[in-house]
Amino acid sequence: MIYDHRTYTCRPGTIQRQLQLYAEHGWPVQTRHLGTPLLFAATETGNVNSYVHIWVYESAADREQKRARLQQDPDWISYLKRSAEAGNLISQTNTILKPAPFFAASAPPSQAPD
């Protein structure tokens, strides 16, 4: 299993517009091809002009195949065009993560005692 951790940074004052644009035009097509992400969140501290999403794939090959289908979808191509025209994004960082051998991804988080 691998995790695709993506951080997008918006121009100050545009993050809400970008998230709305994505919600309307990106989310439906992206989730159709990639499934539901593990996380999609706006940053609360640090760089508050950024948001993160984390996608889970069975393997690098699984990621490559799903993303190739996404890139060919006319709805995704339309979203990318709208996003570029909006000009809200200034940077993107992608990191592929592989779980440590001792980490059980399916295990629920442990709870601290009361």
C-alpha cells in the first residue's frame, strides 16, 4: 500500500474560491476514478493558504493506472482548465509515502487512557 500526500498552496485570500471550484468540478470526477481519499483538509495553522489530500493506492502500478484514467477524462481536463484560469494555485507538492513495516493501516487509532 502507498499513500499519495498532496499539498496545494493558494494565493492569499483565494483558498475558499479554490475549494469551491474543486468541490463543484474536481471532486466528482476525481473520486469517480480514485475513490474517496483518506483525508482532504484545509490547513488551520502554519500556511493557512494551503490544503492537503491523501489518496491510498494498492501499489505504484495501481496509482499509475487510476491517475492515467483520470487524466484522460474530459471532466477532469475541464476542471484543470477552470482551475488554471482561476489562478488561485501557486504551488503543489506531492509525496509518495510507504507505511513503516510495524504500522497496521487497517488498525483503528489507539485511545489514550482517561
